[in-house]
Amino acid sequence: MSSPKFATLRYTALRIGLFVACFAVVWGLAYLHVIPLAVGAANTVWLLLLAIVISAPLSFVLLRKQRDAMSEQIVAKVDRQRERLAASASQEDGLQ
């Protein structure tokens, strides 16, 4: 597996890729008239919304490991910031 340093970038790229794949499948099904091609005149919006609705639960299940790695990366970054802030505050208190 690649470096945990890029966990957020990897998760985001995979999420976008999954959305694009879902959009391609939805577009193909609409082109083959398996699903309605449009709701009124909003063909593109309809297909985009349908792809979002399909890709959201898929990403929740399929990208679990990447999401966990990303959250660990974010938690570590927030903890480092808190430590720096606390150290800075204690230095300021020591000067007064």
C-alpha cells in the first residue's frame, strides 16, 4: 500500500473515480433506454443526481479502508496542531 501521507488525496481520487464510473454506467443505461433518459428537459442533471445517489453508498462500503486511513491522517494533524498551540500558550504564560 502507498504512503499514509497521501491518504486524503488517495481517498478523494478514488471517490471521484467511483462517481465517474457510476455516471458512465448511468449514462450507458439511459442511452440504451433501460432507465428514463430525462426528467423533463433536465437530462444531465438527472443523470448526475442518479450517479451521486448510487456512488454515495458504494463509496461508503468500498472505500472504508481509505476513509479510515484518511481520518487517522487528519486526527494526527489536528493533534499536532493542538500540541503546538498548547506549547505556544505555555511559553506565553511563562513570559508574563
